[in-house]
Amino acid sequence: MLAGALALAATLFGTAQAADFKLTSTSIKAGGTVPDEQVYKGFGCTGGNVSPELSWSGAPTATKSFALTVYDPDAPTGSGFWHWVVVDIPSTTTALPKGAGKPGATGLPAGALMTRTDWGAPGYGGPCPPKGDKPHRYQFTLFAVDLPKLDVTADSSAAVVGFNLHYHTLAKASFTATYGR
């Protein structure tokens, strides 16, 4: 009986903590339009392709690492489009600076790993929906993970990362912004 009560309390506490888990950005306003600085440069888009500043708070105490994804569910691919995937962000991290998504840059904390996106390589690749298409939604999601490192490599696809996250996510925090051209 006591064990059941403790398990229930832990579950309720974890749920309450998850409700406090928030992801924000000074670069991109939640519900707003992605600025040109964060838009892809290529495929007809002329943005700066700079990853946004991101910060978070309220992660569950059991968090051992974080993972970050940027996903476009509106891409005309049948499976959406993954723009940025970062795993193994240390649990002591509470922010990523603007530009951290550039391969070889020093903005990611030690141990963090960018994996392959649908642009074909690790690193941030900003929005660039087809010209004339309706504005696409870009979902920025931070995962609180129960492992310090996921079983993935820099060449792992976003689907493989997602599979691992499915089994190891304690909580998620996200916001959505749009972009069209």
C-alpha cells in the first residue's frame, strides 16, 4: 500500500514538474514568424541560416540529458522535414546560444551531438518551404531524457533518434513558429 502511494506521488510530482518545463527563445517568438536570420540559405531561400538562441527551465529532477529537435510537419514529403536534431545535451545546460547549430561551432556544450537532418548532414538547417505554399509550422521541441547519452551517432536519422526518445523521454517542452514565402 505504501509503495503504491509513493509511486502515485512520484507520478503526480513528475507530471507537475513536466507542466513547469518551458522552452523559450529571444530569437523566435512562439506563435510568430521565423525571422530571416534563422531561414535557410539555399534552395531559393536567402536567409542567414543561423540557429536561434534557446533557453529552458523547469526540467524534471530525474533529467540526465536533453535532446532538441526542429521539425516541419507541413513539408510536402509524406513524413515532414527534420531541420535540427541535437542529443546528449548535458542536464546542467539551460540554454543554447544563437549560432550553436553551425557544424564545428563552439556553441554546443561539451558532449552534445548533432545528428543528421533531412538536409543530409548534422547541423541546423532553417526553414525553406516551397515558394507559394502555405506558411509551414516549425516545431521546436526540447526533450528531458532519462539517460546521459542516447544510443545514436552523428549519422543517425531523425527517425532513429525519435525511436530512442520515445522510450527515454521524461517530459517535453515546445513552441511553434511559422514561415512561408
